[in-house]
Amino acid sequence: MRSNLRLFLAGGLLVALGLAMLVSGFASSAPDGLNKVAGDHGIAASAKQHLFENGPLAGYAVKGVGNDRVSTAISGLIGVLVTFGIGLALFALLRAMRSGPGSGKGAAPTRAP
Amino acid sequence: MHIPDGFINAPTSLAAGAVAAGGVGVSLRRAAQTLQERQAPLAGLVAAYIFAVQMLNFPVAAGTSGHLLGGLLAAVLVGPWAGALCVAVVLLVQALLFADGGLSALGLNIVNMALVTTWGGYAVFLLLRRALPATRASVTAAAGVAGGVSVVLASLAFVVEYAIGGTGGAPVGTVFAAMVGVHTLIGIGEGIITALTVAAVLAVRPDLVYGAADLRTPLVLDVTPGGPAREVS
């Protein structure tokens, strides 16, 4: 059961990495719905520059990497791993809080020792 | 649908920040109470998957694209509380690392894409589930339709924010019509991706799908004297 779950997680992560690193190169570069509407109706002019506009990964491109595909792929790799890491840590923390002293109402024991 | 800095004025952005903080706080508390052990790592994966698929802009009309928002998908997979947190983590990473979505607009973006899509979308999902037979196909269909509706709900949330504190000169009615129009199209893409993902997880590990928990085979206890209780599958 546990190894099965690990396998599922590993497979899911591989799918996410494949999408973010490989398929992302084929994504449309047209503005998204909100930006298109903003552009069409004069809202876009009021946009201010992002504080991290010149950050090393701004706009899903890695500073100093000339090849667009490679740049996007590295951004995807970093983004997926960072998001996964933060997500795992956050939800592990929440679980730990639940199984802390006095909490958790009647959680059924599902695991044999 | 990431709002950049400047589209919505500071007071409105600040108020949205307070609403977002409250919503995230409620989600943290409720997720801590309800999250099952095996769903905790799944929620991390859901966040990573949403980040990945949000990179995949698909064309919807001339010169316009859309991407998955993923809130409803997260809600169906890990529940609306943990689901909202998944999307909030994605938005935080995007704003801080990739300059996608303004820092001053983070509250607005969390409200629209993490709270409205998960909670609003999940309410639609539950209504559909009630109307449909209790089958896996129904779960997939309800997730797809609710996913599509959730995108329109998120676009409506933006229109409300624009009506309150929009800095552009466009009339609210014009923005409303344009936003709902284009996000109905994007919602179709959201619905398809959501349904495909839910169907795939249901096929491999149906026990991991929060929104299909009622379809699960019940826990059977081994009543042999002295025998440990265990799950029979």
C-alpha cells in the first residue's frame, strides 16, 4: 500500500516534470484572457512593473540561458520541484499538527504495526 | 488570469489581501482537521501538477490564450480546504520566483484563483454530484463541468474587484462582457483538462480522490478474536 502510493507520487511528479519541461515549449505565447481584455480596453496601461521583473527566473526564463526551450525547461523544473517541496512540507506540517496531543477526533487506525 | 501590480488600486488590493489571509487561515485550520494521512503527500503533488499545467497556455481565440487554474481540480482531488492551499502555494511561487502576478495583487489573485475556484467550484461540483448517479463517470463529468464554471466564477471575481478599485478607464459593463466571454472559452479547456486528470487518477487510485470518497468500498473489519483491524480491498 505504502510503496504503491510512493509509486503513484513518483509517476505523478514525472508527469508534472514532463509537462513543465517538455510540453511547455509548445505553449501559446499569446496573452491570456485577462491580459487580452486589459490590452483591448486600456487597462494594461496602468500595469506597474513587477518588483522582481529582473529576477533570475522572471517570466519563466532563466537569466543567461539563450535557448528559449532550455530556458523554459529549466524554469519548469525549478518551479515544479520548489512547489512540490513547499507543498510536501506544508501538508506534512498540517498532518503533524493534527496528530499532535489531544487533537484528531477518532481517526481510524488503518495501518497494522 | 494573474493580475499584475497596478490594475486594481491599493485599498482594494489591501482589502483583498485581508480576505485572502482569512481564507488561507480557515483552509489551514480545516485542512489540518480533515486531511487524511495518504492525502498529505498527494496534496504536494497536486500543487506541483497545477504549477506545471499552468505553464501550458492553450489558444482560445485570435491572439488570446488561457491556462488551467486548477482550483476545482485540486478541490476534487484533496478537498476544498487543502485544494485552496495547493493553489495558494502555486501563486506564491509564481509571484516570488517567476514575477508572474503582482506582489501587491497576491491577495486578489489568491481570492480569485485559490478561493473562488476551489470553494465556488466545489459547491457546483457537489450540486452536480447530487443530481447525477453515484458513479465514477459522474464524478469525472461533474468535475469537468464544475471546473469550467469555476473559471467563469474567477473572472466574475475580477470584475467585482475592477468595479470596486479598477484603475483603468473602461466601463465595468464592457469589462464584464469581455471577461466572461473569453473565460467561458477558457473554461472549456479547464473542464477538459480537469476531467481528463480526474479520470486518470480515478483509474489508477480511486481511493485518493476526495470528491469520490462516497464511492469507496467500505472498510471491512476482520473480527477474528485478537486479529488486527485492517483494510480489505
